Amino acid sequence: MTSGYWSTRDRPVREQHAYWREVVCDAFTPLVPLPQPRAGDWASQGVAGWVRSRRVADVNCAEIATVGQVNLHGTREVARTAEATVFVNLQLAGSCVGSQGGRTCHVPAGSFALFDATRPFRLDYAGDWRSLSFRVPRDRLMSLVARPDDVTATTVDGSRALGAVVAGTMRSVWDAVEDLGDAEARAVSSGFTTLLATACGATDEVRGAGRTLAASLYTSVCTHLQDNLRNGDLAAARVAAHFGVSVRTLHNVFRDSEHTYAQTITKLRVDACARGLADPACRESLTALAARWGFFDLSHLNRAFRTHRGHRPADLRPA
């Protein structure tokens, strides 16, 4: 599956089970979807569900919403699997109990878990659910992980630390997928795989690469801020979307710098205003300069100067 939208809604009830099985198998990997024991007969009641899918370079991304069910990927399905991939399943609604390799994990909404398509696994959804699922090349991901056998069927909290960064990145990539060019898609795919590996326990080499990636993103964001001080929307959500990362990731790249994201913007505005004040040819009033560089009023300008430069803006006016 490369891209598209599939739904059982327009199918006759008696055909929905078979169609859902074909859609799920195509969107993910060979699976046997079965109704929950007390859910009734799908042949007579039908199966409500839809799938949207898009590719980002060599990562397939999909959003799924459907009813409670059990998805089995057994030895027969493993034998029919064409690609060696790992699934990163982020629960958006509902919950899942997943099992693989002797481990069982409970994945609530907001968290995610990984499942290796080269080995049997089981996904058990008790009620209606919706998820984002990214299918990544297995060999590339596992080569970056220190202990590959320990990363599947393990719940990663999507609200804390690196888990939150991965979950936020998945949402941001999915929201921006339609606007990514080929080069951008390749960069996003590579960056996501490295980030995922880091969250799963990366090798020392990959952790170093992750720090390099963060430093590169920090430099790129600062350049973007400088170039758009006057005319651009510098809200964190807008800038994060521009770079295809989550807002949390954006703020985290400033974590080890002297200033936070918001403080960096203010400092850049102060520096730009200071250059104007120090220019003998500049005849603009303080009020005009404040407005040009995004300050609310003179009080805002004065506070910012005292914070970042330790003096008043008027002190820079040539005598």
C-alpha cells in the first residue's frame, strides 16, 4: 500500500469482514482479524472500519479506526510477509494488549509499542480503537538499537521523556505528510528512525548521532527565526510544523542552550533593535523600532533590553 483511503462503510454487510481483512493485510502485514468472543457474528453484523495510508520515503504511515477485535500474525502469516519490518503502533483512542516473544504489554491511549513482523505476534483490542502505525525497515532500525530482542511488545509511555518526543513526532509527520517533498521525506524518515532507536535504547554511536541531529535542528531553527523576525509567524506550533517535528521536540532542542525557545526569539528581537539604535543613519523613534521588531510597546522593549543587555535601549542612541 502506498497511499489511499479504504473504508468498509460502502460495502455490503456480508462483504465487510473479507474486505477488512484484505485492507488490514495490505496496510500492515498479513493478519487474521477476528471478532471479540462476545462481539457477535461479523458475517451478519458487519465490521465498521477505515484506513488512511501514506508513504514517507521507506516508512509507511497509516491511521486506522475500527471496532474491537483480535489481530493475529501467526507462523503462516510470517511466512507470507514480503518485507522485514517493525511496526510502531501509537494508540490514539482505545487500548491494546499486545504480545510477542513471551512478553505481553498493555498500550493505553497516548502510548506506543513495537512489533516485529518477522515473528508471530497478537494484538487484542477490547473495544473501538484508533491508532497511528508506522512501518519501518527492520534491519535499519535494529542495527541502531543496543538490545534488539528487548524492544518489541514493550509499552513506551507517550507522555514522558523520549516517548513523548516519538509520539509527538509521529503525529507531526502524519499531519505534514501531504506536504513533504522527496528530499524532505527521506530526511524525516531517517530522523524518525534514529529518534525511535534512541527511545528504544540506542547504541552509543546512535546516541551521538542523535545529539548531532539535535544540534543541526537547533541551528536551522535559529536561522529560520532570524530570517522571519519581522514577517513570519514564530508561534512554536507553526515553526515545529515547518520542520516536521513536534512542539515538544522543538522546545527540547533549546534545552541545553543558554535561552529557551521564547527567550531566543526575544533576544533576536532585542539584537535587531539594538543594531538599529546604534546606526547613526537610523532616524526611527523608539516606538517605531519597538513596533518593527515585534515588541508590544516601549515598556515591553525596555524590559527585554534590561533582561538581555542590562541597560535601556535609549542608552544606545549616538550622542
